[in-house]
Amino acid sequence: MIKQHRIHELAKDMGLPSKDLMEIMEGKADLTKKHMSALDDEQLSYLFEKLTERNQLPNLDSYLEKKPVAKEAAKARPQKAAKPKKPKEKLQTVKLPVVQDPEAEKAAEEIAKQAKTLRHVETRAVDVNLDKFNEKYDRIAPQTPKTKNAVTKQKFTSRGRRGGFRGGKKVETEAQRLQRLRMENIKKTPLKVLIPDEITVGELAARMKMTAANIIKKLMGLGVMASISDTIDYDTAFLVASELGCAPEKEVVVTIEERLFEEEEDKNEDLVTRSPIVVVMGHVDHGKTSLLDAIRHASVTSTEAGGITQHIGAYKVKVGDGEITFLDTPGHEAFTAMRARGALMTDIAILVVAADDGIMPQTVEAINHAKAAGVSIIVAINKMDKPEANPDRVMQELTEYELVPEEWGGDVICVPVSAATKQGIDTLLEMVQLTADVKELKANPNRMAKGAVIEAKLDKGRGPVATVLVQNGTLHRGDVVIAGTAVGRVRAMTDENGRRLEEAGPATPVEITGLAEVPAAGDDFNAVENEKLARELVEKRRYQQKQEQFNSYQKVTLENLFSQIEQGESKELSIIVKADVQGSVEAVRQSLEKLSNDEVKVRVIHGAVGAITESDVMLAEASSAIIVGFNVRPDPLARNRAEEAGVDLRLYRVIYDAIEDVESAMKGMLAPKIREVDLGRAEIRQVYRISNVGAVAGCYVTEGKILRGAKIRVVRDGIIIADDELASLKRFKDDVKEVAQGYECGMSLQKFNDIKEGDFFEAYMMEEYRED
Ligand SMILES: Nc1nc2c(ncn2[C@@H]2O[C@H](COP(=O)(O)OP(=O)(O)OP(=O)(O)O)[C@@H](O)[C@H]2O)c(=O)[nH]1
């Protein structure tokens, strides 16, 4: 049943005349029954609407003061009075409890609820506790990385906090808070430390962001005594770092070479068979050149008609379906020189042995070079056309060098040939082909080319010209190549017949132009993508070369000074003078500098009072100087360093001695200082007189040892009766190098023969030494 509200009841409740209400509701409700007329909910709402419109409050404050209930709601709103109408309407609804009707109350509550949901919180002027949002934020993202993103994802911050103080306590700013969180995070995560194979203690300390003392202490704990400049190995450094709370990791150093060159292994499916690369070796005049010519001629006439044959250091010949690449640099010296530079190009070596001459010294050398390089050997027994040819003898001699011919059950192919008549050349080539087939030589043509330089020269017209052998990959015209310290773009590429090529695959020798300088034979070459990096690598290689050259420079010492002057290497003798008093320093400086002559200038580069220190030695090392000290000693560090670096360190008590030494060194007259070093003593227990040999003493070594060739003092009853040298030292019947204490031996002297039982031999030797 719908609840009806009669007008007179409502008027009574509101304290208004019924007439007023009827006026409002005129036209809206059926008012035929005057004040007894009933209103439904909708009409009632309309009535309230109208009434509140009429009864607007000029000032909300006055109302709030009167109505404590309404105050609560008002709290959340701005204190400003003259605010929009809406809040007032809502405020009016708070009055609803006046309506006694429970249904009306419900409706009023509903409206109030709506009003609540519509409430706007004006944060600009209100202080909101934002810390709870921040806490939540921390819970959600405690490990927020300290990146730029983290900054954009800022927490809510109250404007009111800008003052920095609240309740007397200093409140950290957002930046400080982030900084604190960052520091906490850093503290929690162990420091990542990269450790190379070897590292100095100082460097490790720097990387661990600790003092070196800490590291040294830890090292001591581990039983390693090291100073800040000492180098420790990876394992030790790893242990120290992890024990001190760091997270050590192996430092992987990526070299320019690794970045530049394609180093990955070729996949099996990418590999194709390539032709073998063959070199010819043998004794002088056994026919290496003639054989190479014969091979080349056979191939040129049959296949390459018309080409202008050029010498480029290597060529290809056709054999059946396949090809063989010959390196046209006969001789094992060239072969080994290239190998020494790291270029192992050859697969098969043809060992030429003249049938009339047999194995000769250079044949043996060639065998050993080929064996050392691990290449297969095929023996060509040459000059078979000669009547005195004796191949069996050659084969016989081969077996002495562990080369057993196939005919005799071994695995070495021997082919009788004649370079003169071309007999057997085809068979030889077939055998090379066969050996290559067995070796299954493969390469990947679809990668950047790499190989080695066979020959290189500077051509007047074309600039640097190099013959390179492509060992893997394919070289194209226009490729950037790096060979040793030469870099450049392949401008032109020709084969041994002078034909221009656009590309060269594996096992192809080609002559290229375009390099900026002449590389050395045996240098590796690589085609690369990154020209800039290649230039960087060249710079690095040049620097290394210089460094090696620099290291090979001999350190200047007074002993080698003269020879260096003679060779024109020393034009200046640098000296560091250290003395006990300043007067001596000056005196020495002047006297030494006066020794300068037309050939050599003597220059004192440093003079000071005090002991010789490590820094003096370092200066001497860097400037190839010698150190002269008067009445001063080097400290132990300096002494060690001088020994390591080969710095000549001379100590004198008399200035004159120093001047004399330097002067005689400049004239090449410096006499080496010699001292006696005792070796041992032996007692003579028996003397044998042997005709043609003389007296042989049967001795027992009582002290030290006796060395072959030692000097011997013969001591009888405490008196030296002779000074001689050992002629022989034997144990039983064998000559020996030395005999130690407690052993018997036989000794004879070079000159002195009058030895007797009970004499003593005192063995000693003379050694050159440097005064300290
Ligand atoms: N009868 C005959 N003579 C030959 C044969 N092969 C080479 N000769 C001769 O042997 C001599 C030396 O030949 P080379 O080819 O120069 O020998 P090589 O080993 O290259 O000599 P080097 O370059 O000096 O090390 C020459 O006079 C050749 O004519 C051959 O098969 N038969």
C-alpha cells in the first residue's frame, strides 16, 4: 500500500500554514480535498524541493552552528561559505529526520547517500595523509630499480610538506628518500667485481671499492703475502673478493680481433672440398725448381693456353677433375720462416731427392721441418733419366728417417720422376691428388676470406702488391682486408696468368693491390666488414711491434757501451749519480761530463744525495742510463729492480775509480772484474802412473763438488804447491761433468804431475761479477 501524506499533517510538522503547502502543490497534486488532500512520494519530493528553494540560507556557517549533525558532513567540505548551491541542497536534505514518517526518512537517507557518493575532495587545499599511499607503494615495489623510470613513477606528495618540517621532526624530501632506498639497495646487493686472469692487489682493491690494506689483510689470512703492487692470480683474487662480500666474476676480455674476425667454426653442411696446397722441398740442386717448372709447364700448356704466365709465388694446376695449388717458394727455410710467423698453409710437402745423390743434409732438414709442421710427405725421386740413378738406395736411406716407402710396407708414397724428361710427373700429381682425397680437405666458401700472405712487394706503378692464399672463405674485389699491419680495400685481383678475378675461393692464390703498405710474407690476412675497427687493430699491432722492438733494445751498461758506440747505437751515455754529500755529486757530475768526446756525450741526467732508490732505477730503465753511487748503497727494492731490468748499477768509494771505469768503458777497455769461487775439496788416496797419460789421482770428494774443467790448487801440508786445471774427471771409466761430496773419482791435471797420496785438490773457478 502506498503511504499517503496529508497536507495538513505535513504543514503541522513543518510549522507552516497548510495554505502555503497547497500553493506550492497547486497543479501538481489533486487538492480538491483542501488540506485533507494526500500526497504520494513523488509529490512529496517535489514539495521538499520547492520548500528548500524558498528557504535558502544566506550563510552556511550559521546553519552549521545550529546543527551539529550537519557539521560532520560539512567538515569534509571547504570552509568557504559562498559555495555553489548544490551543497546547500544536500544540507537541506539533512533536515529530513524532521519528517516523522519512516518511509520519508528512508527516502531522505537514500538522497543523503547519493549526496555522499558525489562528494568531491578538494586536495588542493586539504591536507591528506599521503604517507599511507607511499607505504603501499613501497610494499608493491620495494626493489624498484634506480632507473630513470623510477623517477617518473613518483609517489603522491603533499604540497604542504614542502616546508620540510612537521611536528618538529625533519621530514626527508622525496629525492632524499629515493637516495636512501637506493643506498639500502646498494648495500644489500653484493658489489660485482670483474677479475681477469691476473690482477694487482691495488687494482683489485680499486675494483672492490676497498682499501688495499683490507685486501692485504685478507690475503695474509689466506697465507698469501702480497704488497699493493704484487700480482695475484684469478683464484686468489676470486677467493678474496667473495670472502669480503663481493660478487666476483671472470672478466672476459673481448679483443679487437675477436670483434673483427669471424671466428666461429664452419658447420659441416657449409663445407666443400678444396684443393690441396703443396710445397716442394729438398736438398740444393736436387731439382726443386726444375720439378716445379715441369709441373707448371705441363699444366700451362695443356689448360691455360694464351695466358701470360707471371710469377706470383703460387699457382694452381689442373689434375683430372681437381686442382692442386703449388707454392712456388721452394725450400724449407721459406716454409719454416712462414711457419714461424704463424702461417701454416701447406697440406702436403713434396720431398725432392735426386736419385743419383740420395739423402743429403738439407734433405734431412726438410724432412724434419715437414714432420714438425705435421704435413704429409710425398717423395719425388728425381733425375731418374740419369744412368746412375739408384732409387732403391734413396728408399733405403729414407727408412733411416722413419719414412718407409709403400713398396716396402710403409705409408710413404715414393714416385720416380724426371723433371728433365717429364717422366712420372703425372703420376706424382695423381698421388698428390690421392693423398689430398684421403685428407678430406674442406673449406667454407661462404664466409669472409682468411688466409696468409705468400709474397709482397712495392710496385712502382701499382703500390703495395701482395700475393695472398685464400685458405677459407671467398675474397671479393672491394673487400676490406687486413694483413699484418697493412689494411686496405682490394682494388684489383689477378691470378697467376694475369687474369682479373672478381672473387677467389678457398685454396686460391691471388695477387691483390689496394693495401696501404707492404705486408710481410707469412702474415695472416683477413677480409673484414668493419674498416674502422680494422684500422684500430692495425694501430694496435703497430704499437705492439714498436713495443717489441723497444724491449729488444739492449740496456746500456758499461760493459756493452763500447760495442754500442761502435755499432752507432749509443751516442750518449746517460748517468744517474747518487752520493753521500752534495759536494761529491757535483764533483762527479763535472768530472764525468768532461769525459764527453766526439763520439759519445756523457750526460748526468740526475744527481742527488742519498741511497739509491727504486725510482732512480726506474729513471735509469726508462732512459737507458747507468747508476753510479758513491758511499751510498741501493735499498733492497732498488737492487732487485735493477737486477730484473738489467740496469747497470755501480758503487764506488773513490771518485777516481768511477771516472776511470767510465773512461775505459768508452774506449772499450773496461776490464771485467773477476773473482774466485770455491767449488770443493778432494783428498788424494791413491796415485796411478800411466804411461802417455801421466799421474792419475784416485780421490775422495770431502767437501762441495768437483766440476769438469775446474781450476785446481794442489795443497800439501797446508801449503799451495801448484795451481793447475783439471784435465779429466772420471767415475770408474766414464767421463763425468761433476762429482759430488762423498763420492770417489779419478782426476788428472793438465800440467802438474807430481801428486802424492794425502795431497788435497782444492777446486775453484773464476767468475766475472759486478761490484755491489
Ligand atoms: N738429368 C736431370 N737433371 C735434372 C733434373 N732435374 C733437375 N736437373 C738439373 O739439376 C740441376 C739443379 O736443378 P734445380 O731445379 O735448379 O734444383 P733446385 O733444387 O731447385 O736447386 P736450388 O734452387 O739451387 O736449391 C739443374 O742443372 C737441372 O738441370 C732431372 O730430372 N734430370
